[in-house]
Amino acid sequence: MSRSPNPDGQAADKIRSRKLKPGLKKASASKAGLKKSAPEQPAAKKPGAKELVIVTGISGAGKASALKALEDLGYYAVDNLPLELLPDFAALVRASREMDRAVLVVDVREGPTLDRLPAILLKVKKTLHTSVVFLDASDAVLVRRYSETRRPHPLSRSEMVARSITSERQMLDEVRNLADFLIDTSSFNVHELRAYVQAKFGPQEGDGGQGSPLLVSCLSFGFKNGVPLDADLVFDVRFLPNPHFVPEFRKLTGRHPKVAKYIRDFPQSAEFLDKVTEMMLFLLPHYVKEGKSYLTIAFGCTGGQHRSVMMAEEMAKRLGKAGFRVKAVHRDMPR
């Protein structure tokens, strides 16, 4: 597609005629192993306010699936919008009576002008609530996905995929540092990624998506599968005795009453929970004040089946009783 500059009067027509992403792209499950940056959070979205979500990231990480998931939530979806039209598109969202929420994909297909994205984002964020979602995955997973789909990398049809991925990471490094949400899709299949995105951006049970501006996710995981890329706070609960070595608990999870009681009965478990709860009740109001929309508290044990699951469930209950919007998510728990 040719991308010559367009007169302002033609911008809206070109945006409306932009082809939407046709469907989901299958992803394979594997391990995570990426370094997390610490982006600045966007201002909290007021109920009923206009919203723009920009999906970007590494090719093969699942941007098509994320776009489709948001489209199914009611977002007006546009794929590969020319960067020079981004301010016009934001103005269209602000002025539209029918379009309250929109999502668009911007990535390396933009070409050399991609380095203008940070400056354009800062300009757009001053006039419209805008969130940047960056999807990533480990190199090994990305190479395997390209091998399975037999599609060429958008940067080069002649170079090896691994080399193209390295070049793409360099091109997107500054954009990655601007991301409000960093999602590692290495361990997700297409259905899990869809559920994850919709849990992040969809209405929350019991409040219709309104109410507290902060959604807290209490996440359990196994260190053997890597630390979650999107974790804001990480607690290592491997100091607790491992139920895996109790034969009757080996095939159960931390959600089972007997396993939960076994873990809870240790004095250090109760003390740990009390101290973390006290810290979170101190921190959360400050996060709300600073405009943070999402917070992920991660609890890790060896395999993500017993101790971390119990702790995530218990912390979710405690914070829920304190009046916060909260959910428990278990990344590595056997299903």
C-alpha cells in the first residue's frame, strides 16, 4: 500500500475505508523469558470517557488476536493505520457520537516513519485517553510460530527469521518503553490470549466496568516457566513447605480446601499474608491517586500449582473484602 501524505479533509474518509483485521492468528504455547520495562501508566479513564488503545509489538506475538479480542468487546478496530493519520483518527474518535472506544495496530509495517510514533503518542495523549499495549514473546517461540505458519517476517523475505526478529526488536525498543501494558504471549495459545485481553479491557463482573478505576490481578505462576512479563509486584513463596511432596496433594492444586488448609496452617503463611495485605492496603490508594488502571500482584512457587495458587486466591479475597476490584488468575495451574 502506498502511503503518500493526505490532505486533512480526506483523512476521515481514508480512516473509515481502512480494512479491518479479518480474524485470529493461531499462537503456540511455550515458556516466557523476557525482561520487563517500567512504563508510565496512563491517566485513569473516567466512566463514559472516550478511549483509544494502540496495539503494537513484535511480529508473531499475537497482535491480530488481541485486535480481534478488543473488536469483540465493542472497540472500533483498525489494522495498520498509516502513522500520519493517527492524530486525525484520534480527533475522529473524540468527535464521533457512535464511536466511544477504538483500537488500532501500529507496528514495523509502518516502515521508516515508525520513529515518529513516540512524539505523536505524546501529542494524542494530551487530548484523548490513550493506552499502548505491547505484545512480546521469546525468540524461540516466535521462530517456532513462523515455522508453523510458514509466513515470512514482514521485515524481510530473504533473511533468516531470527535475524529479522532481532532487527525488529531494535526498531521497537523506544516504543516498548512507552507501553502502558506489556503482555508476554510466550505461554499463551490463541484462546488464552483472547481471554487475557478481554479480562484486562472488558467490563468487570458486578460493576459493569464502572466503579473503582483500579483493577488488581492476583496472579499465580511457577518460576520454572519464567516470571510473568506483566507483573508489577512479585512475591516468591517458595519459602513455604511444598505440598507437592505430600502424596495425597500431588495431583491437587492450591484451590483445593485440603491443600489450602495445609499451607495456611504454617505460622509463616499467616504472617506473610498479613504483612503483604498490610502493604497492599497502604499502596493501592496511592496507585489509584496516581491514575494507575491495572495492577498485577504475582505470587510464584516452583511449579505454579500449590503454594502460589493458594496465596493468589487468599490475597484476592482479602483485597476484595477491602473494597477493591480484584480477580485471581492462575497462569500455570493444571486445568
